[in-house]
Amino acid sequence: MTPSTPDLAATSADPLADSPFLQACRGGTPRHTPVWFMRQAGRSLPEYRAVREGVAMLDSCFRTDLVVEITMQPVRRHGVDAAIFFSDIVVPLKAIGVDLDIVPGTGPVVAEPIRAREQLDQLRPVEDGDVEPITAAVRELVRELGSTPLIGFAGAPFTLASYLVEGGPSRDHRLTKQLMHGDPDLWHDLAGRLALIARDFLRQQVEAGASAVQLFDSWAGALSLADYQEFVAPHSRTVLEGVTDLGVPRIHFGVGTGELLHEMGQVGADVVGVDWRVPLDEAVDRIGPDRAVQGNLDPTLLFAPTEVVHAHAARVIEQGKAAPGHVFNLGHGVLPPTDPDALTRLVDFVHGHG
């Protein structure tokens, strides 16, 4: 981590030179604690529900106009310090022709789950033409956002593989673990292909203008430490180290990954996201002193009275001081019934705290 000085590459002409979010990601001390929310561009906003009415989720992810509008909505409403690119982790798979859909109330559903080697051929590299509506949205967003950074993202190989092997969301990931242990060569070939897809998708977003990236490993918390080290870490490293040369902060996040935090910080992340189960100062001890952290207010606390929310937020901010940089966030995504005004009040509180 670099000390709390402005980015050497930044100039007075750079609108992101004073970004609190980027400064915190790089281990600096910005003028206020930066804050953004996972799933901030989503169902908690009435304006989101209005523009999505009658439009399927995956269709909206490939419409440049909708991607731009939805990504901008929480920036306009809440004044957050970063925008998260509106998309879904299965978008690059859809872009290369994998037969899948996002079913309302269920999540990603794969028509023909991958269980055999001959099915790997469909997992070809992501080419620029596959995602042109998406990169066009990134370019437009960068122009509109100005001094607010845009975060690009991708799903991590394990989580993508779990959807492909299980055929959809799973409580126990039985078929995924069965493949990992029963045919490790096939597993590593599958995860290796997905790592290259995720890496290239992140690169395309950054090359179009994204200022940071986040790798979501939503289901990694289902694994033991030993399984993570053997079957997952090498492929996540391929993704994150594969964008090192682009010079943008790399955030790595998973749910229920308290026992994996150290390893997740060793696969190429500059910032490790922490869910609400582990206090941030304890998380810093697990991750190590050379990584910034992101998190980690329990999303359900937003349904509590404002003074309760702010008391817990203050505790998170104080605990985050144990790290060389802290980006305030929830410990997972914004829940759909959340009052948008509660998020706006929280942003104002975090910016004004201390």
C-alpha cells in the first residue's frame, strides 16, 4: 500500500485525482470515509423499478441506455463516492452464448448444467464484439460521472462454476464439491476457463474507463480453507493478477468468508471486502496490515431506527481505522425493501463522522 498521498499519476486535469474512494482503496487517508453500497443500483429504488418494468434482467444488462441510467440513479439520489456498474455476474457467460437466464425469485438458471468435459468448449474467450453494448455504457458513464469513479465487476471462477455445475443457486453446492473432489482435473479446466473469461471481462471494463474492479465470490463461504486454497485461490489469482498492469484498485469480496479472509487477500486484491459477521478490526488482523478493507454494516440494520443505524455505522468506521484504508459499505447487498432515504441518511452520516 502507498501512503496517504495523491496518486502520482493524477494531475489537476484528472477529475478523479481527489476521489476519496480511490484514495482509500490505495491505502490513503481521504477527506472523509468514502461510501458506496453493493446493489445500490437496484430494487430498493422506485426509479429503478420504473425503468425495469417489462424488461427482463439480462436484457437490461445489454441495453446501453438502461445500464447508464440505472448505474447513475444511486449516485444522483444518495451522493455515494463510487458508482457500481449495473450488470450481473453471469453476463459474460450469456455474452459468449451459454444458455442461461435470470429467473425472477430464483436467480441464474442454466439450461444444460456442465457435468462433462465435452461441455467446456462453449466457454470460449470473451471478445470485444460480445460486450460492445456494455463497454459503450462504461464509456458513456465515465463521461457522465465526472469526478465519481466507476467500479467494474465480475463473478469469481468458483461462483460462476457453481451456477454452471448446479444449474442454478444451491444451498449446499453438493454437485460442485462432488466435481471438485471427484474429477479435479475437470474442475481445474472449468475454473481455469472461467478465470480467463472473468479476467478479460474486467479488462474490457477498465479499458473502457472503469477506475476500479470488484471480484465477487458470492458462494466461496461454502468452502473449507483447504478446499479454497487448492481449488479456488489459483483461479481467483489468475483473474486479479491479470489486471495488475492496468493500475486500478482490485476489490475481492465474498459472503461468509471469515475463515478465508487471509487467503482472499493473498490472491491479488488491494482491498478485501468483509461481510457483517466479522468485526472490521478483527478482519484486519486476519487479512494482514497491508490491505485496505471494505464493509461491513449488516444490511438488515437499515430497517432499524436511524439512531441505531448510525451508532452501528460509527462503530464500523472506528474499526475500519485499523486498516491502511477503509471504504464503508454494507456487509452484503442492499435488500430490496430498504427505504432509499435510509441509505441517503447513512451516506450523509458517514461523510460527516469524525
